[in-house]
Amino acid sequence: MTEFTHIPWLSILIFLPLAGALLCLVLWRREELCRWLALAVSWGVFVLTAGLFAAFRAGGSGWLLYEDHAWIERLGVRYILGLDGMSLLLVLLSGFLMLVAVLVSWRVRRHTGFFFALLLLMEAGILGVFLALDLVLFYLFWELMLIPMFFLIGVWGHERRIYAAIKFFLFTLAGSLLMLLAIIGLHLLHTAAGGAPSFALDNLRGLELSPSLEAWLYAAFLLAFLVKVPLVPVHTWLPDAHTEAPTAGSVILAGLLLKTGVYGLLRFGFPLFPNAAAASLPWLALLALIGIFHAAWIAYLQPDAKRLVAYSSVAHMGFVVLGLAAWNQTAVEGSILQMVNHGLTTGALFALVGMIDERAHTRRIDELGGLWGKVPRLSFFFLFFSLASLGLPGLNNFAGEILILIGAFQTNPVWGATAFAGVVFAAAYMLRLVQGVLWGAARGALFWPDLEPREGAVLVVLALLVLWLGLYPAPFLAPLREPVADLLNVLPQGGLP
Amino acid sequence: MTWNDLVALFPILILALGSAALLMLGAWWPRGRELMGLGSLVAGLSVLAAIALTPPVTEISGLFGAGPYARFFTALWALVAALTLLLSRRYGAERRFSGGEYTALVLFAAAGMALLSGATSLVGLFLGLEAFTLVLYILIAFHREDDAGAEAGLKYLVMGAVATGFLAFGIALIFTSTGTFHLPEALSGLDPASGMRPVALLGWAMLLLALGFKVSLVPFHLWTPDVYQGAPAPVAGLLATGSKGAVFAALLGLTAGLEVGWDDLVPLLWLLCVLSMLVGTFCALRQDNLKRMLAYSSIVHMGYALMALLAAGPTGRTALVFYLAAYTAMTLGAFGVLTSFSRASGEAQWLGDLRGLGYRHPLRGAALTIFLFSLAGVPPSAGFIGKFAIFIAALDAGFIALAVLGVLASLVSVYYYLRVVVVLFMSAADDVPLHGGSRGEGAAIALCALATLGLGILPAPLLDLIAQLIP
């Protein structure tokens, strides 16, 4: 095992897609080559993440892998990466969904090399966010994710793409810039308390802060992360960004970028400011419940299928945040599992809406309909993932939601009961989507091709994973047990209502 | 002046004597491109001399420093001059600039900037400042057939002459209060125990007003957008980087020696800093002319530099010098891209001129994007590390409101930088043929881009160097 851990796997994981991105930029004129290069690199990263998962599937307390190097010593910034059970699961999800994103983008014809370079650059940024343990390094990766997504939406998006791209960039940057100030503030307080200048998470934890100062600093972190989650009322960038983004962009946005917000809260927000975090939990629960219902209602009214799925994301992330707010072993494990589930089902739904759009050149529910008769295989998968998304028992979302709901009941029965009603709302908008798109009379007499092998393969794998996670989620919960238990000890107990 | 002084002055002598020699050569051998190329070589030699030669004395005639701090800036400004000349070769040839004069003036400006950065006496400060300001009056209006250039030159001249008056008067008052020009002794007049304190304060106010004009802090900024827009693009690059950076380098030297009286200046500088960030940011939002946008953005950036100056202490000074280097790389690069896009018929100043160019000229489009993201302070870029270091210093010194304002300004600034990126990559290309760029221009832009990214990813060596040489 020692030989194995001496290899800097985490750096390889980040720099492999980065190198792939640079290579794609250099070879940007040779589009076919870039496409295969992107596939090869994302496949390589996925194999690496899967290997790491296989090696550490038993989990364990503390860091499974850890790297620490000097970077900008004068400012106290170090290059620290670490992997634990929580990041392991999200890294695996990233590796898998990026592969999906590359595969669903196979038909991108404009500036292909540039497109795949951006996808790989984003993969490097996302993996970096899930692995960085120095706050400045984390911030760097956090911003690095933004730039490729800005271009993906702005260049390959739909009609209002520039508005959506700029809105996305400004919203997320607004949160994160204040977080940067809070990071610096924390660093200076640590130095003033006699510590060596440092931005490392492990050094900054356990700092004695006055309550008002802690609340301010926590608020800055919270804002950055909640914008990304996104929680009502800072969610308004999401429907625009999702709707205008190309399919791969939506898959990554929903599947991965939203998860970085929750991950940031769990990794940095809560451990750094335990008292303020404990005090904020009921408010988080309130916002999460409002989000579940508000987003479900808005989703129900959407005429655009993609926008509907986008709002369903907001509702699902409400469940995830509710699990955090409940703050017990079951609920937090459920939240992290639900992030993976949501990444798979929503990613699949966005891919399917993209496939329909490619064929029908419309995403409006009132212009679609009767797809079951035209493209039965595509429709089957559409129904399957819609059912998964609304929480059908036996499929993955059910497993996550039930854990969250049980946990929420244990902490506060009212939260649990209210959230249960939210599940019914989810059923309402998902069934409306299915009804409008699949059933009814077929509109338009055009003949559409059904799934091609590439699309079918992606969907079959996704469907199998959905079944696996729904029927037997234990392997994915195993590495979470100890990190979550450690996390729960961070917050002062008994501070909950 | 002794032999040792001359040796210590050698890098600057290369610039000044090279300038004179090329001016004469130009009279008999009117080949613009070749002369500018030779000028780049001369400036490059000066960079090497400043880096390689250790001067035997640390101060020259009681006027200029020759220590590591002065040498660092000599090398930086000589490098800026070399790149400016490299960028000007095609641009100048197409506009039939007389190469000898142009090259001589740019080199002389670099010599002035180097002298100003290392000034250890108020006389040295005046000499250095006037040396390059006089040169810039001519350079801004160098294109004789361009009315906008003539207007810009005149504007800079009138405003500059007033500022020079204030500077001279301020220096005279400071001299009256202490009886010496030499720093830091000349600053002791601000001591409350000194009977000449009111005179010294008045002198300082005038000095700051004059320097504020040169670095275009709000409310002394009104000339900036017009002059940038009218000046030839490579000259605007020199104006935006060297002339401002050199003044800040001198200000750092001035305030570093200020032991008493600093507290009196803080509120004034604080106000200038806030105004520059606010006004610059909001004025830049609506600019459709790239040069005007960069002018307002430079005003905001000078606000950040002032924040670092206010933070004082070793962290603040290190942050300031690093930021000046980072700002120089990215701003010079941005003006370099503009220069390389310009045709004989005119410059590509307007946003509309750049539509879809990211795909038509991918290398320069990518370079401009890097510069703009760096100016906005998005990592991993020199601009981010610079701002990050400044915010650390400012928060450490207790300027929380300034830091928050700086962060908000940089958030808003993202919008106007992104507008350019949007035009570059997200709009359909017009059929306006822009120039394909020359090899020299490409090299200069590539160097700036490399510095911008390199200082963002591996800033440690430069930060360590700066920490050793700050006064």
C-alpha cells in the first residue's frame, strides 16, 4: 500500500485533464483528433477515479491520500490536496459525468477543438475543487471552473446565451469574491493569534473567533456556496444558465457545479465556523423547504422542457440542503448520496432533452408530444429517468431522499413532514413533463431517428447505475460513514432546536 | 560626479546615449523599422546591464539611488521601452513616423522613468518626472496627420504644465520647511514639533496633487481617456504602464522614508483611493471604445496601487511593487494586441471592430482574453495574485472598507472586461480585415502573456526578489 500512496495520484488526476486541454488547444484545427483525445483523456481520468474508489471503497477516518508542497511561501499559500471518503465519491462522480459530457457532445460541429479543451479544463477545475485543502488553492480552482463554463454557455448556447453567460459569471463571482476577503481575514486572524502565516484548512480550524466576527466570515462563505448550490433566493442565475447552455454544459452544471457548493459548505464552511454554522442550520432548513416548494411550483408552470428540468434541480438541491440542516448521520449521508443521484438522473434528463432538441429543434412541451410512438427507445429512457427523478422506490433518488427524510424527521418532524409533501410536488411536475412530451398525439409528421449506439450506450450505463444506487446503495455509503461521523463532531451538539 | 557614479548610472547611460546616437543616425539613415529594432536592442542591453552589473555606490550625486530597488525598476522600464519599440515597428512604418526621433524619444522616456523610480532627492524626482513627461508630450502627438493625436498632445501638455507648476511649488515649500532636497531628511518638516509644519503640509498637498495628475487619480483623471484614445496605441501603452508605474515607484520611496506625518496624509490618500476605484469603475462600464475603457480601468488599477501604498509596511510595499510589475505586463500586452490589430487606415479601437476576432486571429484573441481576465483579477493570473497580495496587506493594516470596496469594484469590472471577451468570441465576425500582425508584435505580446500567466501560477520567485529590494 505504501508504494501505491507514494505516487501523487491526486496531482495526476488534476493535471491529466489540464494537459489534455492544452493539447486540444494546440491541435484545435484537427477537430476529429481533438474529439478522440478528449474521449481518451476523460476515459483515463474516469479509470483513475474508479481505481481510487476501488482501492478506498472501505473508507476510513482522516485523509486517504494527501499531498503537501510549498507554493507561494511568502504569502503562506501551499499546494495541499487531500482525499477522504466524501471527496472520493464526488471525484468518482466527476470522472464519470465528464465522460458522459464528452460523449453527448460528439455532434458539436463549431470550434470543436476549443469546445473539448474547455470541457477538459473544467474537469481539472472541478477535480481541483474537490481535492484542494488550502483555501487559496481551493479559490483558484473554484474560479477556474467558471471560465470554461462562461465560454461553453456563451459560445455554444442558445438564443439568450450571452445574457445567461454573463449573469452566471457575475452571480458566482459576487459570492466568491467576498469569500476571498473572508479567507484573507481568517488568515490574518490566525497570524495575529500567533500562528505561522497559513491558508491550510487544518491550520485554520479551531481558531478562537468572537461571535460577531465568526458570523460575518461565515456569512461570506455561505453566500459563495449557496449561490452555487443554488438555494432560493440566490438561484435566479440557474434557470437561465441551464436553459441556454449546450447539453454538455447543462450536464456538468447540474451534475457537478452545483455539488461544489454543498461540498464547500461541508468541507470548509461548517468546520471553519462551527458555532455560526450550528446557528444557521434552522435557517438553512427554512430556505431549503421554501426552495423545494417554490422551485416545484415554478417547474410545473414551465413551457420549456429544459427549463423545467433546471427548476427540478433547484428543488432537488433543496432536499440536499435540508439533509445538511438536519445534521445527523443518516441525513448527511443521504445528502451526499443524493448529490450523486441527482448528478446521474438530472444529467441523464438534460442529455435526453438535448437529444430531443437535436431532433425536433424545439424544447417547448406544447410543441412536443407523442414521442412514444415515434422514438420508443428514447422515450423509454426518458420515462425511466423521469421516474427516477420523482423518487420512485427502487431507483436511485428514492434511496437518497428517504435517508434525508428519515434524518429530517429525527431532527425536526415538521421539516420531515413538510419535505414529504415536496416529494408529491416533484411527482406533479415530472408527470406533467412525461405527459406532455411522451404521450398524446404526435405533432409534426417528420420521421426522427431513434437512439444511435453512442447515445444508447451512455443511457444504458446511466440507467444501470441508477438501478444499482436504487437497489443497493451500500457500497457508495460505506466510504462516507467515518468522514460524516467526524464532521458531525465538528459542530457543537445540543445547539439544535 | 565621480567615476563610480558613472558606473552606477551605466544602465541609464546606455538608454540616454543610445537615444542620442540613434537620433543622429536617423538623420543620415532614415530607416524607421531598422532604427526601432536597434532601439529595442539598446533597451535590451540596458536591461542586461541593470541586472548584471552591481554598482559600486548606492547613491548617485545625492540625487538618484543605485541600489537594488532602482535597478529593478531600471530593468523593468527598459524592458517596457524595448517592447514598445518592438510593437511600434510596423505601426510606425505605416504612419511614416520618422524612426530616429521616435526611437530616441522612447529610449529617453525610459531613462526618465528609471531616474524617477530611483529618486532619492526632490530634485531628482523633478528631473526624472519632467524628463519623461516632456518626451510624452511629443510622442502622444507624434502622428502628424492625426487630429485626435494633436488634441490629445495638447490636452496632456496644458494639464501637465499646470501639474509641473504645482510640483515645483510644492518642492519649493518642502525645501523651505526643512532646508534640504534630500530624502528622507526633507520630509521631517511634517514633524509636529517643527515650526514649519503648515508650510510642509501645503508643500505635500501640492506634491501629491501633481503626482496624482500623473497617475490619473480621481479627481485629477479627466485628461486620461481623451489622451489614451488620441495617442498612438504603442505610446498609450507606454503612458499607461511606465509613466504611472514610475511615479508610484517614486511615491513608495517618498513614503517609505516618512516617519512622522504619515498619519496626516492617510485620510487624503484614502479619499483619493476610494474616488479612483468608484469613479473609474462606473465610467468604464459604458465605454464602447477599448482604449477609453482601458483608460478608466487604469484609473481603477491606480486606486488598487494606492491601497497597497496606504497599507504601508513590508507587506504593502511588496504587494505594490508586485502589482506594478503585473499591471505593466497585462496592460502593455493589451495595448500590444490593439497595436497589432491596427491597419494603415486606423486603429481597431471600437468594440465593434473586434467582432468574432477570437476565431479569425485565435492567438492574439487568446492573448487579449488572458490580459483582460488578469486585469479583472481572475485566477490563475498575475492580476489575481497582485490583488490578493494587496487585499492581504490592506486588511492587515485595518483598511477593511477599502478592501471591501476594492472587491466590489473588481466584481463590477468583470462586466466591462467580459464585454470585450463576448465580442471577441461570441459574435459573428464582420468582414473587416484587420492586420495579421507582424512577428515582432507577436513576440512582444507572447512575452507579456507569458509573464501574466507565469506570475499568476508561480509568483514566489518575484515576490521573494521584491521582498529583498524594497526600501
